Amino acid sequence: MHAFVLLGVSGSRMSTAGVQIAARLSWPYLEEDGFHSPANLKKIYEGIHLSDSDRALAIDALCRAINIQAQPCVIVACSLLTGSARRRLENAVLRRVHFIQLRDPIADEIAARLGRPQSHVEAPPSGPAVGGSDESIEIYADRNLDVVTTRVVTRVRTLAGAYPQ
């Protein structure tokens, strides 16, 4: 069983890509934003960076939603931009976790357009980690969205078939 977690900064199109990827694969799709409190959603809307403590309850609820999925694979969009937030998810999810970092070579330009700093973004984990995470994939999101979606779909199909279910 697998959880494919799309990571990315605002503007990286992780939500749009996540919906398309899940639709192509006929897998469930979950998004972190759907689990935030109204106060957190207000902060997000106002461009205020959420702290790990702000995200804690949403991540916990997201993990419960991942764990109850009946299908063996799930696509998740989540702004787990810090190592501690990723570890929280990895430790709570009862499936193999694969991180897919949607990168943009002009991320600073995107951040500037949105008025958001990039300094808090950490690199995705690499190699085996806590909670069964063993895969970190980088996909450049500066390409046509269909190209990005196809590249991710191809990679996750391979990974989903690479491990016993």
C-alpha cells in the first residue's frame, strides 16, 4: 500500500496536478487544505506561512484519512515544506510513503509573484527514512501540466508495482 505525496510551494500546481494524476489512475485524492481549521485557511488565504504547530491537527486528520482508504494507493497534495512536518506524516501513515517534489527552476519568481518567501522550504528527504518513506522524486513543474502529470503517473505506476501490495 502506498501514499504518493505531492509536495510544493504555492504556485507549483500540486493541487491541479494531484487531481489530474488521481483521475488518470482512478485512485483517491486527498488534499491537506481540506483538513485545516478556518483560522489556518484564513492565514493561507492571507499568505501567512503556517508553522508546524499550525499544521499539526490538519496533518493528523489527513493521515487518518489516508489510513482509512480502501484502495492500495492514494495521491495526496500537501505542503509539507519542513522536515518535522514530513516526519509527522511519515510516522502516522500506515503505508509506504513516496514524496514527489514539484520543483520549478523559477520558484523564487513564483514566490515573488505571490509575495511569499522561499527560505522555509527544505529539500525533500532522500533514501530510507522514518515511517517507511523510501522514495523521493523531483518533477519539474515548469513544463506543460499534461507533461508533468504524465511523468508523475508513469513514475508512480512503476513504484506501485515495485512493491508487494
